[in-house]
Amino acid sequence: MIIENVLAVTVQFFGLLAQEGAAVPAGGAVPVGGPAVDGAAQNPGGLGVLFENPLFLIGPLFFLFYFIVLAPEKKRKRKEQQMLSQIGKNDRVVTAGGIHGVVVAARPESEVVTIRIDDKQNVRIRVNRSAIAKVAGETGVEQGGSGKAGGASDGDAGDTDD
């Protein structure tokens, strides 16, 4: 349908160019105020025909919209799907609701992930994979610095000096 419209406009454009060429007398002299002037005012030739058809204006706008909005959104969604599919045990995650926790169980075929949010009381919650907003990484790597800070507040700092 679009190709037919483009071909029809192209044929119409060349038809208008042929009409303008036929309106000029053989000598090349055009009478002032004659029919050639009236025809040119009624049928704009050249670039005027391009702006009469809205298809030529909408087409570039669609491509611009695609490259500015749709393509980056598609790339972001693909990256998010990859992140969610790679969630594994002992990953630190943040849910969309702001709950921080450590993944305890995450089967690849399941849409539900079990997260431990409190180590001392072993509090666990189950959330959908789609509810996970951010994956911070492995707990063993990040807990080296934060584990000591938590231990110092519980009075365990005296045990490390021995």
C-alpha cells in the first residue's frame, strides 16, 4: 500500500513536470499573465509537490521517532531481560519497592525469586523477577567492607583484636 502511494505520487510528479514543459511555447517566450502563469500558480512543480503529500512529511518523522524513542527503549528492555535472566544465588538485589536483599533461590525457569532480607532472623520473601530493579552483584565481594561495619555495631569489634 505504501509502495503504491509512493509510486503514484512519483508518477503524478513527473506528469506535472511534463505539463509544465508542454505549456511553454516552442519559442520559449511565455506571455505575461498567460495560461502558463495561471497553471504554475495552480500546480506547484518541483518541491511543492513533495509538500502536498503528507506521506513525505510523516515518513521522515516516523524514522526520527524510531531512532530517538523506540530503538533505545528496545535496547534497554533487552538489557533488563538479560539482567533478570542472569540472577543467581547470593546476588544482592534491590526490588522496585526498595527492598534490599540477597537471592537465596532463583531457578532459571521460574518467574519467582526468593530473597533473604534479614540474616539474623532468616526473613525471606518471594518476589517476581520483574519486580527486581537492580542487581548489585555477589555478596561475598561486597560484604567484605559492609560486614565489618555491621559487626562493629554489634560489639564484635573486640573479638577481632585478639
